[in-house]
Amino acid sequence: MKTILNLLFLSVVSIAFGQNSIKGVVTDADMGDGLPYVNIYFPQLEKGTTTDENGQFSINNLPSGTYTLVYSFVGYETKSFNLVIPTAKKIELTLKSSAIEMEAVIISTPFHKLQSENVMKVERQTIKELKASGAVTLGEGLSNIAGVEGVSTGLGITKPVIRGLSSNRVLVYTQGVRLENQQFGDEHGLGLSDAGVESVEVIKGPASLLYGSDALGGVLYINPERFARDNAENADFGGTYFSNTQGYNTGAGYKASGEAFKVLFRGSVTEHSDYKTADYRVTNTRFKEQDFKAGVGYQNTNFKTDFRYNVNHSKLGIPEEIGEQSTNRMPLLPYQELNNHIFSSRSTVFFNNSKLEFNLGYIYNDRKEFEDEHDHDHEGHDEDDHLEEDHGEMHPALHMKLKTANYDVKYHLPVMGKFETIVGVQGMNQVNTNYGEEELVPDAVTNDFGFLAMSHIHFNKVDFQIGARYDNRWIQIDNNLNKSFNSFNGAFGLKTDLAQNITARLNLASGFRAPNLAELTSDGVHHGTNRYEVGNINLNNEQNFQTDLALEFKNEHIEFFVNGFYNHINDYIFLSPDGTFLMDQPVYNYIQDDAALYGGEIGLHFHPHPLDWLHYESSFETVTGKLDSNNYLPLIPANSFSNSIRVEFDIKEVTNSYAFVKLQSVFKQGNISAFETKTDGYNLLSAGFGGNVKLFKNDLAITVSGTNLTDKTYINHLSRLKQDGIYNMGRNFSLGLTYSL
């Protein structure tokens, strides 16, 4: 494969304005010895290497300009600095030992800095960390991130909630482009697999300045796996078994890189039967998913680009009531069948000390929902009567195709002293078309256009970030009704060290959200929620202003943080019953009122000296949401308190070993909206261990975990099955194996 890639490279004429090289060495700050296997990486260039046995490194084919160089190694602090290229000097770097985990570069913010250097607080978790906790799906794993929860419909459907806001108030980015998949529906999940995903970043709070409409509540930024390093190739395969659902996911991947060309492929298959509680299996929570990802990249001195494609096909059962008990994996009626195609292209042209980025995306979301052709009495019928495969050629009751093309173009101006500045334009064209018997939202065309400018200003003790943006959204509904929404938004942030080891971040930002099609045009029964919903074509923009304050103390063995926020939303859109009935269902109208959400997170990470292998982590999360009328907002997560003990060690032939025990305490939720009921509190105990062993000279990664070990019967306040009194998942054990070639 390497030979083919190199031949392809030699057949292409490179655009080479100036091929620069750097050389350097990394040493231990205390001992002075060269450090081997240190990661050296330019995040803006997506180019890096590792040091050799003597701590030496070199990188070729670099463009001229000023770029951030990040260097890190396990057991040492992560450091970065701005390097001016070209340079004739040998770069001499030092690292100091530290028990604090390595930092990562944050991709979701425009200046690609380490979190310690970021003005905006961003949470980041790797998929490896989320899966080690025993999460069955990506959606479930996200709830392990501070400030993030999920509205769930069984196990296979989870919609992210950031600090009490969800649906069209939270924007999801994947492969560097905006994901659109009819996210207005409570029962519409992500439609993404964790296969081929490296990490997840969460911006908590309005990010309309960076991403436009629908980022009013925050952004979930999903980073795909990187290509292999230059002149390297990697392959792996593996799977995980889950005892509760008697389900599995399995997959394999391959990637290779030459000097210029890069490729990667990854496929996965997932199947689960109905999940089990201590008392019963929850009928039709079963689901199937097939996922395939591919990528091609090219990079020379002054230009880099990559094209990625992801197709995800899933069949998701929609649970209604407890019925037949079985471990079949084929969904019953009703169920969703989804085909989601994501095409993305990310390119950068490097000039002398500046660069132009342009990201293009096309998302094709094909959503079908199949229902019973007549009312079924589950009692006295064999489950096979309801299996999808026995219904022959069925026509979906609901069939929507959503086609979205989006673009994002940003120009990074030359660095001027202490100023880094970005200007850019973003836009989207979206077409929704109905093909089924029922219609949740009408045929419509949506066009977005936005212009933004943002600067990061560096001083000795304070960093500032400031920006402004204008947006326009134009919607044409059923070819005869036009709606236009406009908004101007701004953001200001600062980061400073109040004292040694104490960092403060203050961010002030506004955001907006245009009403979605369901809120504007609904007129009918929304199945699954048992209500008749009536839209309002005269709804206004939601417009918010949020204040975030974050304080952080960090030394070699203790990390402590406090994050607080206050989010005021003008013209918050919500459903309210009017006391009448249509088609035997209560009528709910979409109306508006001002609202506020407030709360935050507190956390502690303690790794005592000399027991650097021992980690104690504790966190508390709280959010309250209220209308100006003093009524509480719906779907607000209950307060929660999490405590975990983790140990890391190497024993004989087992490397990167770990073990953990975690107790999550969720409090009673009594602050409820008019059509919710109170939810009791509960405690969930989980534990796990894992590590790498050598098998035929290659690494075999093993993970074993158990969740809800006491088999507690409980209901999460954000479960859509709560109204039927159906419990969340009971005890589950998982075993994962991944073999790297």
C-alpha cells in the first residue's frame, strides 16, 4: 500500500512555494536526558512526528508562517509555543514530569489551542474513554460528559441535551460539517456511530457567533479519527459484547499514508435485542445499525485537503408498551428506518503567515417510519405477527428526505503582533420533501447566510477574544409562503491568571434560533406524545444572552473547577395545552415567553503524591429552567453527583492498564413543567478494568465493564418512556476486544 501511495505522489506535480524543514530535540527538564516517543504536532497543519530514542525529531515540507507547535508525552505536562517558519536554529524543547493527563488541542474553536490556552471553556472526551465506561451507544456515552445529558427513547435513540437545551437549540458537527437530520423531533436521535470517531468536544452555551442559527444552546463537535502518520499504515479489528441486550458491535478499519496521499476505511455492524430491567424486557427497544466510513487526503507544502464519506443505515424499534418478552433483534412495528449519508470536504491553502480554510458538506437524510396497519392487541398474538420481515413490502406512514448542502469559508489574517483574526462566511441550502401518507412538517426550502469576524488578542497576563456576526435565514414553505429571520450577535471573553495556579475565564455571548418547521406549521396528532400540536406561523426568533464564569485551580496533583452560567432567552418557544381536544387528543399550541436557565458544574480531580497512579474524581451538575411566568421548563435534567476512583498501572506484559469504580447519584426532579410528573432520585454503581497485552507481537486491547451493578430499577427524568412508567436499562456487563495490526 505504501508503494502505491508513493507512486501516486510522484505522479502529481506539487504546488511548492517553499519547502521548509525543522529539526529539534526534546529533553527531560529535570534529568536532561532525551525523551523518546514524544508527540510533536502542528494542529493547524495536521502534521506531526514522534521523537526517536535520543529525543531527536525532524519534520519536512512545512509552509512559511507562524504556527502552534504542541508536544506531549504520557507522564509529562503538555506544552505549546508559536514557531516562526522558516527557522535555521535547532529547536530545543523540555518537558516536566506531571501526573496530570495530557492535554489535547481543541478543534471546535477557531484558533485550535490547548484547553489551558483557550478563552472559552470546552469539555472534551475521547471515544475510548466513553466506551471504557460501558456506554452501549454514542448517545448514551455523551451523558458521561459534564453538563451533557440525553433525551432517550429506549436505548437506540438518544438526543443530546446541553445544560437543559436540546433539539434545534443544540447543533451537532461531524466530519467538520453541520449535521442535519430532522433534529426537531424528540424521538429523532443522532444517526451516528462511534466507529471511526476519535473524540467529542462540547461547547456549553451560545455558539451562534461560530456556527449560526441553532447553536443557541451549544455545540456537540464530533472529531473523526485522524489519518495515519506519514509513511505509516495501521489496521485493527474487534468487537464488544453486551450481556443485558445480548447484543454486540463489531468493526474493522484500515488506514495508510504516504508523503502526500492518505486513505482510511472503517466499517461496523451493531445489533441489540430489547434491553432488560430487573423485572422485564422493554419491548421493541431493539435496533440494528450498519456504518461505513471512508476518507482520502492529500497534503503538500502549501495545500492540504481531505474528503470523507459516511453512510449509516439503522432500524430502530419505537417502544410503546411492555409486550412479548424475547431476545429477537428484528424491530417490531412501529419502527424507524434511517439512511444517513454525509459527504464532507475540508481544505486549507497556506499563504505567507496566513491561510484560507473552506469546508463543504452535503447531508442526505432519508427517514421512514412504519406503523401498524391496524390496531393490534398484543395479548394473544405471537410476536412474529409484528415482525417487520413478515410484513412483506410495506409502505412507510412517514417518509421524509432532507437534503442539506452547507459551506464554511474562513480566512485567517496574518498575525499582527498580539492579534490573531478570522473573517468568514457560512451558509446552508436545505430541501425537505415528503413522500409518505403522513406529514409532520411540510415541504420546504431553507437558506442560511452568515458573516463573522473574530479576534484573539494575547497579552502577558490576559487573553481576550471578541467577535461579531450577522445571519439571515429564509424559508419557503409549500412554494407559497415565505418567512425571513435576521439576527446580529456578538461575543466577548477573557482568560487570566488570578494567582499562581488559578485561572479565570469570563465569557459573554448572544445567540439566536429561528423557529423550526414543526413550530411554525404543525397541525395534527404527534404520535408517541399523545397530543394534537398546533404551530404558529408568526413565531419570532429566539434570542439569548449568556454569561459564563469558570474558575480553575491546578497544580501537579490537584485540579478543582467551578463553572457557573446564566442564560436568558427572549421569546422562548414551547408547547402549552389550551384545555380543548381534537381527535380525542388534548390540544397543545406553540407559544412564546421569555425564559432563563442557570446553574453550573463543580469538579475535583485528586491524584496524590507519591501515588500518581491513583485518581479520585468528583463532580456535581445542576441546571434550573424557568419561564418568566414562573413555570418550569420541560426536559430539564435532574441534579447529579458523580464520584469515581481510578487506578492506572503496568504489570508484567499488560500495559496501559486501569481499573475504576464509579457511583453516580441522581437527585429527585421536582421542578417540572405543566405536563410532566416528578421523578425520584437513584444511585447507579459501575466498575471496570482494561489494558493492552501483546499477542503475536501486536497489541490486543481488552476492556471489561459493568453498569448498574445493583440492578436498580429507576427512571431517568429525560426518558420518553417515563410517561408509561417503563424503567431504564438494568445491570449490564460488556467485554470489548480490539486487535491492532
